[in-house]
Amino acid sequence: MFDAARLLVLAAALASAPVRAEDLAEFYRGKTISIVVGYAPGGGYDHAARVVAKHMGARLPGEPRMVVRNMPGAGSILAANYLQSGAPRDGTTIASANDANLIAPLIKLQGAQFDPREFGWLGSMAARGTPIVYVRGDAPATTLAAARETELLLGATGPDTTASYPAMMNELLGTKFRTVLGYKGGSAEINLAIERGEVHGRASWEWQSLKQYQPEWLATKFVTVIAQLGLRPNPELPGVPSVFDLAASEEHRQIMELVLGTGQFLRAFFAPPGVPPERLAALREAFEKTVRDPAFVKDMAAVSPLDVEFVAPREIEAFLDRVYKFPPSVVGQAAKFVGQ
């Protein structure tokens, strides 16, 4: 009797699977899925979302239309708040926002009224790669060890990673970086300041970006890389110290992971809490297939220098589970160094 009962349960489960697929198609057919982007039109998040909208709908049952809705505000916190408490929870709304939002409520960032652990994460499509610190070859210090003894001027735009990363290294590693703020033009303006000798270098730009946009600087040794800020050492930078290897304690490593770790999940997409499991599963499957599609990768290459790399939802969830258990002392110290 027990075996017969098990067979009946199995048969019922098998019989219901096609019905669920048909139900999904019926639900999505003729509908429009909104992709809420936490920034204004024209930026990197907006461009990426529009490429997703172009490709992803065809991979969902019923092939719904997908449109981008821009909801800028507070470094994309407004969009995350909307997903938490205002968006439909039926699988017709997803979003993309700043990766720093993963820890915004943890560090009590002003205005953050959401819990990223409750979102239905679809995955992410890129990583920040390897943030670095680089300086001119004729700077007064050209190694990280020397930067602990000699002051270096680093160009920065304002209260973002260009300023917060040097501040973190000063406190945790004893470096003597002094940031020169006000380069509102971002990377291009800071690099021009380096060329003019106004500053010695900068922090937080990507190794990949330096190779792509300033290859002659590397070829002529006009600049040298003195530190890596990625969670894992980059094999292309042998001999360049990682800040994680230099951390004096586990507490310091945890602070660094909070400040630097969200960059693993750039261009992450998520659904509101409470989306029916079968619809969330369909969204996740469609997103993964989209990001892995060569046609999507080609279209992304036209709008972004970032390498496309699918990161699974479970990796985002594991990161959240780990860092939200860090001691309050770690969280409090890291909060000083998280730039938006």
C-alpha cells in the first residue's frame, strides 16, 4: 500500500507539471513586464536594462513584452524601496539597482526601507572585476609599502568609491593617501589630472578599464599598479599586493568584504518579495538564458565595457546571508567607507 501511495503521488506530480507550464504561459501572454531602473535614462544601468528587455521576454512562457521604467533617486534606493513595498508581486515587475543596495539597510544608509534578503534575486550579469590603485611612475611612492611612509595625492570625484577606498586603506592598512576632491567629470577628468601632475594617481578604477582605455600608460610605464582591491587576486597582476592579504585581522577582512564585496554582483536584477515560486523560477530561468546568449553578449558589448558573466541567485543570497551576520562593530566601521 505504501508503494502504491508513493506511485500515486509521483503520478500526480508528473501530471501537474505540464499544467503549471501552461498556466505560466497563460498568465504572461499579452502582459507587459516592467523593468524598474534606479537611474535616469542614458547611463550604464539603463542601457543594460534595455538590452535585457530586448532579449528576455522571448524566453518567458507566453512571451510577454518588457519595458524599462526609470525611477531615479537616492542612488537607486528609491527603486529598491518601491520593489519592497509598492510594486506588484505577481511576477510582472523586476528591477535593477546599485549593487551597494545589497548592504544599504545593514549599514543604515539614509532612506533605505527595504530588505534585500526578501527580494527574489534573478542573478547578475557582470562584476566590477579588479578595482586597483595606480600612480604615476615618478610619484614619490610607487609601492603600497612606500605609501605607508609617504603621502600620495589621489584624484576623486566626491563622496564615492574614489574617496572611500583610500580612506579605508588609510585606516586599515596605514597608508597615507590624501584625496583631492572635485573631479566631477569622473574617470576622464581624474586621468587628465594625473597626466598634468595635479595628482599622483587614483583608486577604484578597474584593471580592465585601465588596460582598455589607457594601454599606452602601461606600455610606457607612465603608471604603475600598487594595490588590488578585488576579493580574489587577479592573475594578470602578479606581485601586486591584495588589500585582503594585508588585513591585520579577521575583523579588518570583514570590513573590506562589506566595502568591496558587492562589486561581485554588478547589474543584478531582482523581483519583489512574495512573487509566486513558479513565476520567480521562470523569471530566473529566462534571465540566465538571456545573459548566456551570445546575441545578448554582443548587444551588451555595444553599450558597456564590462565583460558579461552570469552570477547565480544563490551566490547573491549566500553573500547576503554571510555579511548580515557580521558583528555590529564591523558593520559600523564599514559604513564609513561605503560610497554611493
